[in-house]
Amino acid sequence: QEPLENGMNILGAHIDSPRIDVKQNPLYENEELAYLDTHYYGGIKKYQWVTLPLALHGVVAKKDGSIVEINIGENEDDPVFFISDLLIHLSAEQMEKKASKVIEGEALDLIFGSRPLAGEEKEAVKAGVMKLLAEQYGIEEEDFLSAELEVVPAGKAREAGLDRSMVLGYGQDDRVCAYTALQAILKCKDPKKTCMTILTDKEETGSDGNTGLNSSYLPYFIA
């Protein structure tokens, strides 16, 4: 009802969560295991990510221009992935380290497979994984260069507590704010001032980049 010069009502929330990202040329074999090379996004406690069931989400842009959506690990029949840790009787030195050093970032590579492809003499496990990717998703190794793949804890959000008073789920602290902000503006009728809800990216890394709130897109949009 009032002109924009009189001000705005703005709600803000972020929709990114700490996670592990797959690098552009990630697949390699070591000690008869296939791995995906990764780097972490946002402030994660690295020791919390080992031995967890993990899921793989994202998109792969193939050379022919088509997009393949990846969602592995969320359905009951899906396989899951994991990052290995030392057995307790092998980890005396590890247990003496500070929490920030127990698991180093370079050790967060995802175990992706272990079955060798029959007839292959070199990197047979990697070849076996690539055969499955080709059969199930039509993906070649070169397609990883144009992929955006994220590793997150597998499993749906669940009610928590005997009284079901809480929600336990990956990224819940971000999603609960984004959901309530969205519902607020959808249910706002005939406001006096212009209302806006911003759901933004990159908060976990300092709100940088061209989609973070430190960029100029919001002032340009309002202008």
C-alpha cells in the first residue's frame, strides 16, 4: 500500500548446508578400492562424517548437452556410500589428536566400490564402477568434469524425542528457517509495505560469490 521509498519488510534465510562436494576429476583406485576425491563445503566437523551412511545427490551435464539427475542412497533399495575410519585397536595415535585433526580433510574421500571388473588387469575396480555408471546412468568418466555432485548423510528427517517434539535431519537448522520464511510471505495478505523473502546460497562459506548476500544482486534487484 505504501511506496517502496517508505521502506520494506525483508525476511532472509539461507538454503545451503555444510556438505562434502565431489571434485571435477574424482574417480581413482587405491588398494583395490574405488574412491571419489572430495573437498568439504562449509564448516563441518570432519570426524562426524566417517562411517556414516552417505548419499550422492546432484546433476551431470553430458557431452551431448543432456542433464542426468543423480540421487543414490535415499531409497531403501539404494546402495549407500561411506568414508572409512581406523579400527579402534589401530587408532592409538589418532585418539591422541585434537578433534580438528582426528580426521584430516584429505581423508574424506568417498569409498565408491570394491568389485573388480572381470578381465581387467589395471584399475579393475575403477573399471567396474565405470561400467555400472555407463549402464545405469549413461555416464562416462569425462562427464565428471561437468558434474555438480554433493555427498550428504543418507536418510529422511525424523521426529525426535519420545514426545516427538523435535525434528532430527541433515540441514534442518537451515531448512526450518527457509520454510517458515517462505510460509510467512505466502500467507501475508495486503501488507502496508513491500514484503520480500530472500532464500540465498553460500552462507556456509561467508556469503561470497555471485549468489551470496555479499554480492550486489539484492541492491540491483531492489533498485
